[in-house]
Amino acid sequence: LALSVIKGEIMKSVMMMATAVTALLTTEIADCSRRTGGDAYRGDGDETADCSRAPGSLVIDGDPSSVSIPDCVKMLTERCFEGRDVSVVVFGPDSQLTNIGRYAFRRSLLRSIDLPSSVEFLKDGCFYNCSSLVSITFASRLRVIGGEAFRYCSSLEAICISPSVEILERSCFSDCESLNVVDFAPGSQLRTIGGEAFSDCSSLESIDLPSSVERFGIGCFAGCRSLVRVTFAPGSQLTEVGPSAFSRCLSLGSISLPHGVGVLGRECFSGCAKLKAVAFESESQLTKIGADAFNGCSSLRSICFPPSVEEIGERCFENCGALSAVVFEPDSQLTRVDYVFRGCSSLHRITFMSDPRLITIPALQRALPYDVEVVCGDKLYPARKFRIP
């Protein structure tokens, strides 16, 4: 009987110690939580993960700047480490983590992080303004990088986007002023690059875009003043270049647009002062060039429009002082131009390789500077007397 009592007391003590360890881990992580009123990470459903089953502890060797996330954890919730002095985060070899919540590590002191392969979603702002973050390894199952996820990570120099990533949301890497290498892993499934995704990445010099990309958002590379080269993989699925996509890319010298691009948004290349050449792939499907698309491209020398172009927006080539040759390929479908060539002081001739029959005379006259002559096939027309046969 005495032995049974002793065994019972021992088991009771063990259970109390296990409960205390679990409570300690839960408390330590909950202390990192801001505004959630709950746990810093969760397991299945809304229940706190049973961390007593996980090896190790949250704090590594008593150092509060180093934390270990147990394998059982499936979600880091909103703001769980926001503003903390955490510089090292370690995940277990069998991590089940799938989500890193909004602002989870915002303004923390992280220097690097290797995401476990199980992670599928990085929520908005999860690493926002981690100014000490130098490197990150993305998970092999990652699908979405949320809005402003790495914005203002001013020390981040290079990234390689996993092939599984489908969406880069708005401003996800904007204002990463040291970022100079952006690679996309072979087999990339990326479809959308969100608005301002890489805006004002002032050190970015080149980018090779995978063929899977279908659309650029507003201002996705705007203000990348060191960007010299943009290339599109063969078989590009790109259909639209969004408004201001490459505006103020002061070092960009040339661009060749895939044949599937149907729309160039307004101001998409505005202010690209060194842009000298714009090419369109054969059988281009381009139909619309938005207002101010090339406004202020002061080094642009010539442009040859594919026959598919129907509409050129107002001020599209305004203040392109070096522009001296404008050519429309045979069978031009042009129907509308709006005050397109104002301030093109070097422009003396516009050439239609065959007669343009879909555009109205007043609309065309408004688009032309006073002293520009027009060639239609084998006919020459002074600008002010130009008439369509």
C-alpha cells in the first residue's frame, strides 16, 4: 500500500512537471503576442499546440535572441515576435509549420532565416522592416508571398523565389535598397507580380522573368534606378504590363516585349531617361498603349509599331526629344491617337508602310507636331495637308 502511494505521488509529480513545462512554453510564446489576446502559435484548429511532445524549448541556451519553434507548430499568429530582439529562429527537421501570420516578425532583429519546406503562406508584413535581415531561404511548398512581406528589409541582398510560388503580392519586396539579385528557380509557376512588388529597389540591376508570369501590377519595378536589363523567358505568357510598371527606371537602355502583351498601361515606361530602343516580338498582339507610356524617355530614338496597335494614349511620347523615326507596319489597325508626340523636337517623319484607313483625319492631325511629314506607302504628305486617301 505504501509503495502504491509513493508511485501515485511520483506520477502526480511527473504530470505536474509536464504541465508546468507546457505552460512555460505557452506563456513564453504568448508573451511575444501583441493584440491577439491569445497564443503566439497554434496547432490544429484553434487549440494551442501541445508543446510538451516537442523536443527542445523555445529559448535556446537561455539566449532570448534565439528561439526554436517546435515541430508541432502549424501557425505563427499575427505579431507574435513583432519588435522583439529575436535574431535567430530555428525550425525542427519535421516542422509542420504552414503559415507565418501578419507582421509576425516585423521590426525584429532577424539576420537570416531558413523556412521549413512545409510553409505555404507568408502573410502581409510578416518580415516588414527587418533591417538586419541579410538572407532568407524560401520553402519548397511556398505559394504566396504576402503584401509588404519584406518591405524595408534594407540589408537583404539576394533572393531566390521557389518554383512553387504563384503570387507575389503588393509591395512584397519594395524599398529593399540593397537587393541586387532576384532569381526565379527553374520550373517557376509564378503568375502575378503585384503592384510595387519591387518598387524602389535601388540596387537591382537585372531581372530574368519566368515564362509563367501573366501580369505586372501597378508600379511593380518603378523607381529601380539601377535596373539595366529586363528579359523575358521564351514562351512568355505575359499579357499586360501594368501602369507605371517600369517608370523612373533611369538606367534601363532597351526592352523587348513578348508577343502576347496586349496592353501597355499608362506611364509604364515614363521617365526612363536612358531608354533608347523598344522592340516588339513578331506577331505581336499589342492593341493599346496607355497615356504617358513613354513620356519623358528622352533618349528614345525610334519606334516601330506592330500592325495590331489600335490605340495610342495621350502624351504617350511627349518630351521624347531624341525620337526621330516613327513607323507603323503594314495593315495598321490604328484607330485613335491623342496628342501623342508633343515635345518631340527631333521628329520629322512618321511612316505608315501602308495606308491607314481606320483613323479619322482630325485625330491624326492632332497627334502630329507642326513640322512633321507623313509617308503613306509611296505617298508623301506635309503634316498640315495630310489626308487619308
